[in-house]
Amino acid sequence: MGRWGEWRTLPPSPHPPISPYPRAGFTLLEILVVIVIIGILASLALVGVTYAIKTSKISNTQAMLSTMQGALDNYHTRWRDYPPSTLADYKVKVPNNTNNGVESLVASLSSKQKGGILYQPPTQEMYANADGDDLPKNPTESYLAESGAYALLEYTDFFGNPLVYLHHNDYARAPAPLTTYLGAAGGQEQSFKPLKGAGSSWAMPDKYQLVSPGPDGILGTEDDLRQF
Ligand SMILES: [Ca+2]
Ligand SMILES: [Ca+2]
């Protein structure tokens, strides 16, 4: 028997023949596995994006508080004091008992009477009026007033909630009209409790306390942001 004859008598291969054409389509199981993997990756990406947005709002709010601190130092250099905790100190009758400190802060840092605009937030949207109050006339010659009437605006943090401001004269008595707070989403009024520093003394004892309720919008929780 010749050489080619020997080749033809070889036993059949144990491996099945390989098709020259690719298999058409995927099995249902393969498709399900891919869908699950895509779902996991998408939810991880969403968590990452949400976390990055929150982190950036926190750091922007902290930067904003420190810029405001500089503006308040300029105000103090000029007037030897920080803005009062309420516009009642400007001899005006304030219309309600909410967000009074930050309303006085906005008026004080943006008025002709107090030396011009000492602070402006990064965007116009960061002026709010969460408690919807206004005065019939402009009490401090604020540049933010329009046609005589004066909306009692508040500075907001990067989460859209008004800040809290309290002059050091008012830490100890901290009456409700100076410490009652209403967030941007409305809802329940909250109460700001002046913060203690080391030992039993007040934080920022001879200055002021300037606080953002942080990502959760609730005062007195761990995520509050402040300038000290
Ligand atoms: Ca108010
Ligand atoms: Ca207001």
C-alpha cells in the first residue's frame, strides 16, 4: 500500500469538525449575562457621577464661604463690626421671623449705604427668597432693590438652600426671630443653634457664624458646611 493509502486508513479524529461559518446569534443566557453586566456598569457609573456632583457642590460651597469671609473682613475693616443678625437693627420692621440673618447679610454686603457691593455670588440664581418676604422700600440702599420695593433676598449654597448668618452679639440669647430657618424647598421651619468651639466657648466668639445646611438641607447634622 502506498503512502496515500495509509493516510486514508487513519482512525477518525476525536474532535468534531470545525464549521467554517460562525454560529448565528447568541443564546438567551448570553444575552441576559450581557444585560446584567451593562446594568451593573451603568449603576456604578451613576453612583460615581452622583458622588462627583455632590463632592463638587460641597467644595464650591466651602470656597464660597471663604470668599464671603473675605468680604466680611472688608466690611469689618470699614465699619469696625460685622453685619447685624437682622435688618431690625437698621430700624426697619422685618415682615417675618425666618432667615433674618442671611437677609441682613445680603443687604449689608450689597448696599450703597454700607460701601457698595462687597460680595456677589457666582450666579444670580444663588440669590433666593425662600420665605417670600419683602419690604415696601429699600432699607439699606441695596443695589439689589428694584423700583423701590425690596425683596429680602438670601444667599444660597450650591445645593440651593439659604445660608444661616448670626452676629456674635446674638449667640447667647439667640432668640427665635434670629434663628428660625426655612430651606429652599419650603417644608418645616428649622432652628439654628449657635455652635460651640473648643471647651464651652462659642465658635468664632468675636465674629459671626455662617453656615450651610449641607447636602441634606437640614441644620445641625454632620454634613453642615461652615466657614470655621
Ligand atoms: Ca425673612
Ligand atoms: Ca427672604
